[in-house]
Amino acid sequence: MHTSSLLWAQMLSVPFLLVGIGFLLNSEYYRKMYKDFIKMPSTIFTWGVLTTVLGLAMVVNHNVWNGAWWTTLITVLGILTLVKGLFLLVFPNVMEEMAKPWLKSSGLMYFSGAFTAVLGLILGYYGFIA
């Protein structure tokens, strides 16, 4: 196992778990926050830059395809983060359109929260316990 796998699992697990729980417990707050977010081009740009840097750091530092399944998951998360950052910077209107169904559906909000929390638990288990 790569030592960077443990580090990435530890760093990602806590925010994923907390955001997931936040979505589940405060979905209306997060929905309002995201509606405000997509109305501000400077915020979309800033998050695009930060997301691109994080995704690039993950891909450059952790490009692991032949380890345990959870180490490959971290690599895939890095690639998805990089792609999201690029879309926020290059196609911000597409990202806004993609968010509309998510903002209208409580079910999607709860699913996102549960999925993110479970991902945080999995990464936390492999990062801190296993």
C-alpha cells in the first residue's frame, strides 16, 4: 500500500463524512447555499481553481491503479475532482444546468448526503482503522 493512500484517505474522510451528515440533517440550508453559489460567477471561478488544484494534486500524488480497491477509489476521486474543477472553469453554465435537478429534488439531496457520508466512513475506516 502506498503511504499517500493512507494520507488521502485520512484527509478526505472527515470532510466527506461531515458534509454528508450536513446534507442529511440540514438539506434546506445546503440547498439555499448552493443556489446562492451558482448565482455568483466569482465564487464559481474561485471554487473552480481550488477544485482543479486539489484534483491535480490528487492525480499527480496518487495515481494508483494496482493496489487495493480503496486506493484505486482515491485515484478515481482525484480524477473526478480534477474534471469537476475544469468544468467549473471552462463550462460554468453547464455546471449550473447540471445542478438544477439536484436543487429541485429532496431525494437527490438526501441520496448525495448518504452517499458522501458512506464514502467518508469507508475512507475513514481504511485511513484510520484498517
